[in-house]
Amino acid sequence: MTTAQLLAKVLFDRGVRQAFGGPLEAFAAAGIALHEAEPREAVAMAEAAARLTGAPGVAVLPGGVTLLPPARRGDRLECRVTAARAWREVPLALRHLGEGRAVRLELSDAVLHTAQADELEDRFHRSAMDTRRSVLTELEDAVAGARRPVALIGSGDTTQRLAGVVGQVAESLRMPTLSTPGAKGVPDENHDWHAGTFGLDTPIDALQRGLIGTADLLLLIGVDPTELGPGWDPGWPADLPVVAFDTVAPLDLPHPVEALVLGDIALNVSALASVKSGSAWTLEELGGHWDRMAACFQESAPAAAIAALQSALPDDAIVALGEGVHRATASQVWTCSAPNTLLLTANPSAVARAARILGHDAVSVSFEDDQVVVTFGDGTSQTYGA
């Protein structure tokens, strides 16, 4: 078995069925379909595939392979794979991938075709840890005693599994939830206790800051500070008690946290569903918050155009949202009832193509001057005036 065949087998075993970029015969032989794409497009497509499937995204590029996690944390790592040490370097790269790091494997043709052992011993695999009883037990009293808890949801976990847990916990604790743009749909945005999107430095954020400022306990669920706009520093009051749930320790949070719960995010957060709530929040209060947010877009032509676009698309459509002057407005106005249905990207056409390859009804949305342009799978476009 060659290095290329070994890598293909390991990725197939981790759920990879699609890869993007240049040719690599070993992938096809292992059951991984390879879709041709230019390097920049291949990375965007692989990243979208990771989000939509939960398996690693794979981009085959000149001189190597880039692996992308479903939820990206931190900077990309560079790993030069040698023929003699591929047995160590590939599992180590997968360990970093499992921690949310994108990994670039530098693989020469000679290394790709070098013979390796038929089985790869994954010495860096970490078993799942259930920290609920050892860590969360002491937090349950604090959560139960909170009168105004608020949860901020980030893109550290955008699975449907966490979406279900967040809905249960929000209902149980009578707790408002807010999400970053990358986590839209993790809290169902049609849920009674959802309070909107934050972190975009738009007029809405002043209202979200006001809501957070009235909290007496803040739960950070998979929040990475890199998701937040520069205007969010310092983010929330320094004396506000914060509990963070994540797979890896988040760096550069604006203030220290009271407790950090590492491991399976959905599993750990689910422990809070059984806590008896002391929340004083009311749905009437949250309704007033939504009325104030809606007023911010009452005279907004871009918001009206984006709402018209959403009403014209199927409910289950995947939307690849490009960059542009109205992107922040779209991220606020668009309503997601499930995660990974609105994907923010610098290459919307490539992301939409990847979603269609995976069997989804997908469109790309871009902004041209004061126009919102949607491109469908058949190549046709429609423009909505903004």
C-alpha cells in the first residue's frame, strides 16, 4: 500500500466520500469521488462539504492535500509528510484536524508512491471524554440560580445534534439564545427563545449588547472570538459570570471565564436540560426585543430584497452567501431553522456547487452595487433590487 492509498483509506474510514481539486487515483480506488476544481475553488468546496457532511473536507492541490474540519478553530497547520515518517505524520495531522485545525499535508509525488504498512496505527487518537459529572455538577447550582441567563452560540459545533440540544436547554431554562452568523440555525431562529444574531457591528448589535448587559450568567457554546467583529471588543461586562463549552480551549476571549467545559459540546450542554430553572425572562420581554430589532430594518431596501429572495426559495435550500456591502444585513434578516443552511463564504459559486454535488438544492448569492443577485443550479440568475 502506498502513502496515497493509505491516506485515502484513512479518510474513507472517517466518512469522506467526496474530494475536490486535482487528480489522485488512490482516492477513486478507495471510494472517494474526486471533483475537478481550481485550487481556490477546491478549498471552498471542501470546507462546505465538511460543514454539510460532518466528515473532513478534502482539497487535492498541487504539492499536497488540505484537510478541513467541519468546525474550524485556529490557524492552518503545515505538515511536510516524509516517506519514512508518514506512519507518524498522517495520524498527527488527523489529531490536529479532530481539534478543529485545518491541516495542509505537503506530499511530493515520490512520497505519495512510497510503500507503507497496510494498517496505520493511530497513536494520536483521543477517546471521547464525558466531563458532565466531574465538571458540570458544580455548575448546575449556578445555572439553576441564574435569574437572567443568556447563551451565545458560535460555530464550534454546527451539527443538527447540538441544534436539538440547544432548543431543549433554552426551553428548559427559559433562556434567550443568540448566534454568530456562522452558527445561524443551531438555535432554531423560529424558536420562541431565540433572540437573533450578534457579532456583526451593525445597528442590531447595540440592541444585542443591551440584552447581554442585563444577563447575570453567560453561556458561551462553541464561540471563537475570531467570529466577532472588532467592535465587539470587549464583548460583555467584565464582571458577568461566564461558562464556556468547547472542544478546545478558546483563545483571546475578552474576559476570563468562571468555568471551561471541554469535550463533546452537545453532550456537555445537554446536562443542563435537567436543571430546574430560576429564570425571570419572559417571552413578552423577548418579543419587545424583536420589535426593536425589526424597527432597524423597517425602511431598509436591502433587507426587503433579502426577505423577498428567501420567500422565493424552497425552505430546505442551501444558500452560499458571498461578501459585499449588504452581507451583514443578510446575515441578520435571513431566517434559518436548521444549521448549515446559510453558508458565509468568499466564493459562493464554488460552495453552492459543492452543496449540489452532495445532493442539496443550493444557490449562490452575491452583491453587485445595490443589487442582490442569486444564481441557481442551472446557471440562471435573478436580481433583487436593494
